Amino acid sequence: MKLVEYQLQRFDLLYAEWTEKYKKVKGSAEDKAELDKFVKKFNMTIFKQDKLFFIAFTILLNLAEDFQIEKKMKKRRIAAYVARMLDRNNLDLIIISLVFLKKLSIFAENKDQMIEENIAKKIARFLNPGNPILTQLTLRLMLNLSFDSQFRRAVEAEELLPKVVELLKVTQFRAMVLCLLYLLSMEEKVRESLANTDIHYLVYQLMMHFPDQILGKELISLAINLAANKKGAEILADGDQLSNLIKRSLKYGDILLLKCVRNIAQFATSEH
């Protein structure tokens, strides 16, 4: 832990020094050459630190299997240190950091530290179906954090919702994304922002083509939350969608789908 703290302090000093040098560059060839020399030194330091951090956090992750040791790590603000690793570009370091953060996130203190480090902003770039490993690890971490109202608001503020909704189209992530969106949609502000995405159409299609007679709990719970918003209810009621949902609920006796229909009828305009 002391080694990690020292290296992070060293990075902060070098970064501050680079910022100062960058501001003082006046455009002369000599100034640019000096800055380039410092940048090369800085990048080499980052390269070496990435390897060191990967080894250190791998060891700490294994040690954290002991509950008493994990509690001691919590007191040393381990979550804040690991969260800072997500700003780096070493793939192995990012993966081990996401795994570690997911484990640490079960403690409220660790969760608060992650939110203080603006974890929502840091993980935005990993919500990319092009890298399924990073995406899956990120979604698991978000699931743990989404029980916290402050994190849900941060996800909306950092404009992560369109990225999450887009992942709903990817079959391998769908079950996890449905759970995540259900938790996120508990926030009124999130429901308002979701109305500006195509989630309502996607959820409607998933409900109408669900293979079982009774809709899955994650899917229908999300639909109920989406319908508890005026704009969202109007989108779900558009065209023949509302009548189709009523027909399905009556055909199969789906009580929760009827609750969704009630929300749509309650929040949508009278013309629907």
C-alpha cells in the first residue's frame, strides 16, 4: 500500500511539473525540445508504473480474500487508489482494477470513495461492445454501484445512458443491462433522460417477442419504471403498442404487465 501511495504521489508531482512546463513554452525550438525530453521521461515513468501497479494490485486483490485484511485496506482508501488506475491505458492494469473495484464495491465506504473519484466518468470509455471483456467487467461494477442514488445521478450526468441502452441490442449483455437499467430507472431524472433514447421501442419489442407467457422480472420491472414517466408512457402508448400490450397481458394473465399498462394509462395523455 505504501508503495502504491508513493508512486501515485510521484505521478502527481510529475504531472504538475509537466503542466507548468507546458504553460511556459513560448514556441521556441529550445523550449519545445526541453518539453519533448520531459514528456519522454514522463511516459517512461508511466510505462514502468503500470507494470508495478498491475503486480501490486494483483497481490492486494488476492490478499483481500481475507476479510480482515480487506477491512484494513478499506481504511487506507484502497478504492480511491484503484479507481485512479482506470485513467491509464494498460489493458491488463485496467482489467485487474475493474475486478478489484467490483469486489471492493460491496462496502459502502469503498463505494463512496469511487463516487468521489468520479467513477462514472472513468468507466464511460469501457462501455464498448468492441471489447466484450472490459464491457462485461464494467457492467458488473455498475450493477453493484447502481444501488446508490448518487451514482445513478452521476451516470445520467456523464451521459452514459445512451451507451448502456445501445448495449441492450447485444444479446450477450442483455440480461445484465436489463438489471442495470432497472436500477438506474428508479431515479426520476434517469427516466426523463431515457425518454430521449430508443429504449422504449427496444423494451416493447422484447416484451412482445418474449418466449415465455409471463415476462421476465427484469424486463417487466424496467418497463413499469419507464411507464412511470409522462414522456415514456406516451412513447409506449404510441400507435398500436398499448392495445398490443393489453392483449398480451389478458391473453396470458400477466399481472405485472397489467401494472405496466396501468402506468401507461395513468401517465400518458388522454388521447392514448
